[in-house]
Amino acid sequence: MHKISTGGQPQSDGTGQTRIPAETSRFPSTTHSASKKSGKGQKIALGGLAALVASATLVLGSGASALAVPAQPAAVAGSQYQATRMAQNYLRTMPFSKSGLIQQLKYEGFSTRQATRAAGSVRVSWKSQAAKMARNYLETMPFSKSGLLEQLKFEGFTTGQAAYGVRAAF
């Protein structure tokens, strides 16, 4: 068990813990620690950002436990952020129903939960999206009102959203 000073770099204290010295932390009096079990049941030390991400507990100053942090919060938050950004980009480019957007995000590799949260978090009028899609359809091919209504419902709009879209397009 030996402690090696690394001049502000993560340090292993020999107990399977990696400590990030306070001077490298964004919060001057904070020490972050984390360890992870390897496949063989041994603890392996994690360094730098990996220690912070995998950390189960944030330990402040004197060592009193102050805040429990779930495992991998940055990775989950990062993926959710990317799903939301992609949803916003899609909606800037073309109209979608909420369910259609969720399916597109899932196709892009996001989980159902991430896609659903992203579609639910964007500020958009789904009725306006139905109207845009209805106009797009009418620009490319002829439709009867009932045919367009059915097409919008097929695209995932609710009956109310589809009806609004048809009224706005004709």
C-alpha cells in the first residue's frame, strides 16, 4: 500500500480507491473517489473523469458524505441531451408526429425512454406539425380530405391533430 503524489493527478491510496486532489476539482474543498469491481471480483481504481462518473458517493472536505450520485450520470445525461438535440434538428428540417419522431430517434439508436423523453421535452405544436405535413403531401400529390386525414393518422398523428392539419391545408 503506497501513495504516490502525482501533482494534482488522481491518486490511488492502496485501498482500491482513486482520489482526485482538491486542487484539480471544480470545487476547491471537494475530493471525489470511486472504485469499480473488475470481472474477477477485484477492485480496480478509476482515474480522472471515469472516477467521477462511476462514483457512487461524493465526499466533501472532512470526509462527510454529502450527496449520493447515481452511477454514470454524465453518460445518461449526455445521451439524453443528444437525443433532445437530434429531435430539435429533425423538427427544424421536416414535420413529424410525436410518435413518428420517437420512432425516428429509436432508429437512430436511442432507447425508447430517451426517445420518448426527447420528444416530450421539445417545444413544438403537434397540430402545427400535422398542418406542415399535410401541406407537404398536397404539394407532391393530390389527396381527398378523408384520404389526407387517414394518411396523417397513419403517420402517427392523433385524430384531432390530423383533422387540424387537414383543415389548415385545405
